[in-house]
Amino acid sequence: MHARSSPTRLAELQAVTDVALAHLELEDLLEELLQRIRDILDVDTAAILLLDRGENELVARAAAGIEEEVERGVRIPVGTGFAGRVAAERTPVILADVDHADVLNPLLHEKGIKSMLGVPLHIGGHVIGVLHVGTLVLREFTEDDVELLQLVADRSAIAIDRARLYQSERAGRRRLEQVQAVTDVALAHLELEELMHALLVRTRDILDADTCAALLLDRETDELVARSAVGLEEEVEAGVRVPLGKGFAGRVAASRKPIILPDVDTADVWNPILREKGIKSMLGVPLIVRDEVTGVLHVGKLVHHDFTQDDVELLQLVAERVALAIERAHLHQETVWLDQMKLNFVAIASHELRTPATSVYGILTTLRARRDELDPRVRDELEETAWEQSDRLRRLIEQLLDLSRLDAKSIEVQPQPLVLREALMPLANGSADVVIDVDPGLAIVADPLVLERVVSNLIRNARQHGKPPVRVTAEQRDRHLRISVLDCGEGVEEELVPRLFERFEHGGGGGTGLGLAIAKAYANAHGGDLYYEPEPGGARFDFVLPRA
């Protein structure tokens, strides 16, 4: 091949420069560059391999005349084979006879390439890839060929870097738009169910997935509960629960890190629905709010798919907004519930206070107006009724004040050493139908006020709604103290049990309906709890306290 004149070379370089300036899409740019390079150097093949810095390998990205190199995803370690040497040595390399040279890529032999020339692609002193050309007949590449290909490679490298920047900027802009779309959904909904469905639809579309599901953490059981799903609705319908650390979602939550399942069929998954639906690949990330895992968000594909680091980062960005949106919806729900509870409480409390107050007022009005006219027995009955109703009014006001302090968390628990039997005996008030069956030597550490409030309310409840005798027992089990109050009545009606500890719920008998609610609130304030257990011959309430 004859040496090119300067005007010819300039024209050829200008042709490459024109291509470089005409394309911003990387794939289009590479394809056009290779066609120009083949023409300029009068070669049969041309290929561009770009450096994967993470793996330190050259990856075939575009080829002309040797397209299989790209189709097969050829990867060449830096320093190995022909292209690997070009990148490692950062200088042009000529293979005069490929048949007798050290080449790693078998395609070069399969295609019948006889001679090759390769040059590095570099930007700012850093190698970003390799450009090589080949001929199907033996050829002696000249110094002019090397110089020309290197000049072409320099301009190509600038164009590739420019296209990559454009691609990166566009991908960043698209990611911002996608994340903003999730943010818009998060701000548009306050109702949890609507919010989660809308978020999952948007997330599935953003990741181009077939399924998307959110599981929220049940802290009482340490299980992830399927709350919403798109394309995987059966997971919610079946009430799927996944223990922390188990299966796919459980591992995501326990590790607090993204997890990719390239092949679901061979992976450890807890939920059989994933395989039943034919999901092949999955990506899951934790939902975290204030450094606490609140759930898991995962997407799936019905065909095998290699989720990329970009996919992981995008789903994490989405998950951050989803977690905050769910937390906001939860807070909204709690606020609405508390507002409703407050309204209900005020309405019921007003009604409960009005009844005894009206009775007392009516009796006092009668006594004041007609005391001298009333039969002494009638007057005594009215006075007794007035006393009973005023006592009920007093107890109701005390209980409402108790609840107010408990709600405001202004009750300061002050545990101290106590001999339990001695602390409980005064609560029987000397009544023969209340038996304190507690070991005289049992010593505990507890707040005497909390103990009195809980047990006295339980005894009052047993005497009012059960039958005597009422028996109080206590035992230490494991790391807990269990104080039980048992009666010999008919027990609690089954339909009342779910609402037993709610305010103003009672089974008749003239009570205020606040005693059990107060007892449970005091138990909780002490770090314990209150439970109801049906007994064959009555009802049993257990006050459970952690041992100090």
C-alpha cells in the first residue's frame, strides 16, 4: 500500500471527525466509525473493545466484518492475547501472521483473519479501549498505517468519551425523572392501600419488570408480611409471611442490602408462589426509615435477566421514597385514628358523666324542694341513690384523670422492693369473697401504685361481672412475674373478647367500662401487659411483669 499524501490523510481524518461530531448515540457512533475506518485503511474487519474497569477486561462493543465478536460478548483480560497486549502496553501492536501469533479470541482464526493492527484508545492518559483492524490476506502494515490508525483512534476516543458523557447525562436525567415520578405518587396519596398500589405500578414500569411487591415488617413476629403486589397479587391474597433471615425477602431485610437472584429456580426462596408464577430473576432492596428496616421492595422478571448495578441503584432510590411515603401514610392513618378516638372518647365520656350527674342533680332538686313532704323511707332511698351516683361520678372522674395521665405518659414508674402478699392484702378490703393466695415469702420489685391500680381494677371487675370467690394468685415463671385474678362466673362473652380492653366497653352491670382499659395501660407503662384467659369455671386475667 502506498504512502498517503497529506491532503488525502487530512480528508480521511476529516471524515472520521465528521462522524464523531454527527452522532451522540454510542451504538450509532461506533457502527459508523468502523465503516469509515475500514474504508480509510482498506481492511476487511474492524472492531472496538472498551475497557470494563471493574473486571479489568476488554469487552467487544462494535465490529464490522467480525460481528460475531460482539454477538458472543467476547471479553479479553488486559495483558492477555492480542487486544489485551495493546491495552496493557499502551502502544500499537502489529500481527503480521495471525496463524502463528498468540491470540486469545478463537474468532480471529475462525474468520480467516491473516494480519492485524491494533492501537489503544485513550483519554487524558487513561486507556479506555482498543481499536483493531484485520485483513483476510497477509499484509505488511506500514508506519503510515500505524500513524493513521492511531490518529483515527485518538479522534474516535474523544467521540466515544463524548457519547458516553451524553449517555450518562441522559441516563441521569431519565433516572431523576423516574424518581420524581415516584415522588409525585408519594405526595399524591395518603391512604396506604392506594399509595402502595400506585407506587408499585410506577416501580414496575421504571425497572421494566413483570412483577413488583412490597412486604412490610411485623415487629411482633419478626416476619415480613406481603402488603401490596402488582403482577404477583396472589402473594397478598395468600397472606404470605416470610421470617426475617429466611428465603429471598427475609435475607434482604436481615442483611439490609440489595440481593439479586439471577435464577429463581435454583435459589433459596421461602415463598412457593414465586416459582408458581414462573418468575426467573429477581432484585430486592430493603425499605429503611430512620436507620430501621421497615420492609422489602422487590421486582421480578418472567425471563432470565441480568440486573445491573444501575438497576440496583435505581431501585434503592425508589425504595427510599417508597419507605418514606409508607411511613407518612402510616402517620396519617394513626392521626386520623387518634382524632376519631378522641372524638369518640369525648362523646362517650360526656354521656357517661351526664348519667350520674343528671341523677344526682335530679335527686338533690327533689330533696331541696320537697324534703318536708317526703316519707322518711323515700327520703333515705333518694339519699342512698344520690350517694351511689355521686360515688360513681367520683370514680369515673378519677379514672378519666388516670387515663389522661397515662395518655400523656406523665405517670412516672418507680419500682421498689415489695413483699407481694403484704402489698395485695389491703386490696381485698377485708372481704371474705376475695382470697389472696400468694406465697408470703414472694418478694418482687415493682411500683406499688401500678400494682394497686391494676389489681384493684381486676378485683373490682371480677366482683362486678363474675361470681365469688375471687382468687388472686402469683408465680414467677422464666423472667416474668404473673399475677392472676380469677373468678367463678360465666366468663366473658366471646363477641366482647376482641374489645375487652377498649375504653367504655363492658358487659353490663353498671360499671364505667374504663377499669380494664386503665389496668392494661398501667401494665404497659410498667413494661408489662394484661391478658384475658377463659377458664372452665370462670374468667382469669393475668398481669405479667418482667422481673427486675
